[in-house]
Amino acid sequence: MMPLGFMAARYLKAVGPRADPLWFYVHITLQLPGYLLGMAGGATGLYLGIKSAGVHHPCHKGIGITLFCLGLLHISALFLRPAKDHKYKNLWNWFHHLTGYTVLLLSFTNIWVGFYILKPAKTWIIVYGVISGAMIVSTIVLEVWKRLTQDGNTIGANEASATSTREDNKVLGKQGKDNAFSYVGHHLSFFCNAAKLQSLPFQFFNLSTARVLEEKDFLHVF
């Protein structure tokens, strides 16, 4: 059940906000019973070890005790989970993921060690092998799907950003052209006004000269 809880947490979150907080409840629903069953199995193993005098399997026993401790730490996240905006949230996530992955790997390892010790009927080994293989294949397929989904979201975000940048550039280009035309028009107006000012003395001179000539003509008549 714990591998299914791991898959629910990892791959339901990839669906996006629609799966929040569904992934969390599914994860807890699978992890907590899985840990309780694991504790029951460990207690059964310890009881059988006490009853079987002279039979020692330190490797299997050591892995089982380690699983008990790590599983307890992993499940404690249900009560010690910090808020999303807590400053130690990333550290807690790292610890929770590390203990979870370690529990999964050690669980698979210890089960195969138990098969080696007990040497049960091949049917049990085949059934467990098929279940384990199906989980591994499902994990690989879902991992590929998750990567493709993330890449698609990244590409979509990049395209949206590029489109927004192009639109901004168009707006800036249009503003630049308008500013350029305004700049040119302003300076043309300035030069035209300057030219008019420069021509005023000549206009005044021509007007004065005409008046003098008119006066001379008038005097000549008399």
C-alpha cells in the first residue's frame, strides 16, 4: 500500500491544482494503513524470532528495525507538517521525501531477503514478482508522462512569454516611431519658424526701400 501512496502523491500532483488536496488525502489513506500493516509484520517477525531459539537472521532483522524507525519518522509528517509558506518547508519536504524513498527501497529488499530465508512456494514469489514488476512499470510510465507534462507546460509558458514580449516590442516600436515623427515634426516646425524670423529683416528692408522710392517719385512730380 505504501508504494501506491507514493505514486498517488507524486503523480496526482502533476495533474495540477485540480488534484489539490485530493492527492494528499489519497496519500494519507494509503500510507497510514500500509505503515500499520508493516508494524504488524515486524511484530510478528520479532515474535517468531523469540520463539525460534538458535535461528538468527541479523540482516533481515536489522532492515526491519530500520524500517520501523524510518516509517515512524515518515508517518510523523501527518502531525508535524509545516505550513506551505513556512521557512523550513523545503527542508521538511527534503526529509520527508528521503525517508519515504528509503522506506520503499528497504521494504522491497527485505521482502526478497525474507523469501530467501523462508524459501516459500514459487507461487508466492511469482505473485509478488508480478505485483512488484507492475508497480515498477507503472512508475516508469507515469514518470515519463510527468516529464512530458512538465515540458509541455514549460514550452507553453515560454511561448506565452515570447508572445507577450513580441507584443510589447510592437507597442514599443510603434511608440518609437510616433516619438520619431514627433521629434522630426518638432524640429521642422522650429526650422520653419526660424526661417520666417530670418526673413523678417529682408521683408522690412524691401518695404522701407519701396516707401523711399514712392517718396522720391512723389517729390519728382512736384
